Amino acid sequence: MYNDEFELTFDLADAGPKTEQRRPTLPEPEEAAVAAPPVQETRETPVSAAPENTPASEPEREPEPAAEPQSTAPAAKDRTVLISGGDRGIGAAAARAFYAAGYRVAVFYHTNAEAAAALQKELPGVLAVQCDVASRASCELAFRAAEQALGRVDVLVSNAGIAQQKLFTDITPEEWQRMLDVNLTGAFNLCQLALPGMIRRKAGRILTVSSMWGQTGGSCEVHYSAAKAGLIGLTKALAKEEGPSGITVNCVAPGVIDTDMMASFTAEDKAALAEETPVGRLGTAEEVAKLLLYLAGEDAGYITGQVFGVNGGLVI
């Protein structure tokens, strides 16, 4: 049973809880390798002109102060967000949440161009850029494309990743290195590229997406658990280093999230997982996305270096 392998795009359903005796198999990988053409932002706030003349019969009166223009989007309308692994699952849910809040959005994807194109069609103006987060050269090209399209990156959501289910004694050195390259070095690459601009502006938000297995360790996922635990360490240390520059760094560690990555699970599998969860159900990508959106906002300015479990009480 332990010889079966899987890889998948970091969507965090991949990190769902499983018993030591039986671990359901999850689907394929998604990381990210070259910039796609930017899509122009189309959302605008209409401005109405005031009438030029008042009727002559009306007495003259003191001019009233002009009312502040009302935006059709929240205050975040001038802010930008870059989401790696943003073509589906938690990443796509985050793209939708930030877009609805008025952010300008760019997503990185690896091989799933069809999903990225569908997201662009659903959310006009979203930029989708192909990128292999494990490659520094690819990250530099993709980040440059995102910055040119967005103007700057105010919020980085480092979400892309892979997973593999395998006995520790069967993990090859190449598999170990690939897991670290995508899940941990990928975050390192993007954080290093995003930070110079944030430091210059004395403002910024960095959000990493780990897993409950990064907190507790997962049987038959030692390399995955190690990489996700590394993300937690990166988050805490970077928060201390960048706090004086006005930058916060936080981590979200989801549990079992019901996304398309769980399409191969039977109803019985899902019911068993829900029964193991104290709240009695699986989580949704939208619930994780709402937390990411909050942590990116102005109200979260005093929160940094923290790890937030979104797991229904499975890990406490």
C-alpha cells in the first residue's frame, strides 16, 4: 500500500488527515516557468460631473464641500496581491476573495494552463503567469512580469506546493530534494523577490500556506511534513526580521479541505474524515481564503509571526 505515489498542486486538501493504517491517494502536482501576457485591468469607478450652472432665480449660497468620491470596491482597490499556485483549490479561492475585495490580482501556475485561463475568464483583469517556483530563474522572470503588470506587489501569498505519500525508507534523494525545492525553497525565492519593494515602501504582507502536517508530522509523508515545518520556521523568523520595516509575515496551516483534489475520495472516505474532525465536517477553500484576506488587511497590522490552523479542531 505504501508503494503508491502521488503529487499535487499545493491546495492543502493534499494534507488532509488520515489514519496510520489507511491513507487515501490524492492527485497530481502543480508548481510553476515563464510569464504569460498580462491582462489589462478593466474594473473602473465611474465619476459623475456636477452641473455647470444653477438657476438665476436661486439666491447665492456658500459652496458646499465636495463629497468624497464613493468607490464601488472596498478600500483595498488600490492594493495588489500575488498568489502562487493560484489556479485552483485554495489558491484560486484566494484569488476570488482578493478580487472581490478590490485587489489587483496575479496568480502563478505551473502546468495547468487551462485552469489558469478559466480563472482569467471568470475574473477579468487577473494576470496568470506560468512559473516553476522551485527555479530561481523562473521566479525572477514571472515576478518581473507580475510587477510590471501590477505596478508593485503589496501582498504575497506563497501557496504553491507538492505532496507525496511514501514510506520514509523508500524516499529517494531526488524526491526529498524536489519536495524541499518546491515547498520550501519556492517560498524562499518569492519572499526574497517581494521583500525589496516592501522594505522600500515600509509596508507589506507575506502569507505562507503550510499544513497541519507541518505542525504535527504525517506518517508516510516525512519529506512533505519536514518541508511544511520549514515554512513555519521561515514565517516566524522572517516576521522578527521584517517587523521593523512595517512588514508582517504569517502562516496558515489548513487541515482537510474539500476541494477538487479530493475528487477521487469516496463518500465513505469523506465521511470518515469528517467524523475524525471535531466540528464534524470538512473545511472549504473559501474558509481558508477568508482568513488569508483578513491577514492581508489593515486590521491585521498587529498580527505577525503566527500560525493559524484551519482544521476544524483536528489539531489543537
